[in-house]
Amino acid sequence: MFLRITLSIICIALSFSAFSQDLEKRLQDALSKEESSSQIFQKELQNLKTKLDSGVYFFYLGRSERFTGEHRKAAQSLQKALNYLTLESKSDLYISSYNNLTYLESILGDWEKAMSFGQKALE
């Protein structure tokens, strides 16, 4: 009985992990499709199932907004991503969020915030 429950939990965890990887792939693809990326992001927002999904979503939304010059919105989205991401769950996106925020805050002229985010990226 214990083994069956354990296997069930592992299967559920793996299915969520697979969904997060699929979500990440779809959002990466959306970045290359400028004309339809906002529609893709709106659609994917309805499919978020875990905190990790939310973190991945807001990270790629922030990247999309950064590429289109919406720097303030990009910073807000990346800060939302950090509410869901951890160094343990998705270290590449976690660190990249801080790096992107460093860049964005320097563009926006808030050097203290930029320095703070840069320091957190290094920790």
C-alpha cells in the first residue's frame, strides 16, 4: 500500500514536471512569434497549474515585454516570477530574472534597485 501511494506521488510529480517543461517550450516559441505572442501568453495564463508554472510564465512574459520595449511591465513580470521561482526549482530562470531586473532597472534609471538585483544574482 505504501509503495503504491509513493509511486502515485512520483507519477503526479513527474507529470507536473513534464507540463512545466512543455509550458516553457511553448513560451520560448512565443518569443519568436511577435505578432501572436500576446495571444499565446493569454492562452497559457489559463493553463497554469503549479507555482513553478506561474514562475516560468511570468519569466517569459517579462522577457517578451523587455523585447518589445515595455521595460516597466517587464520588471513587474520578472518580480512576479521571483515570487514563484526558487534557486532549487528553476535555478537558470531564477538567476536570469535577477540579471534581467538589473538591466531593466538600470535602463529605468533606478541604480539602487539595479545594484540590489545584481547583488542578489551573485548570491
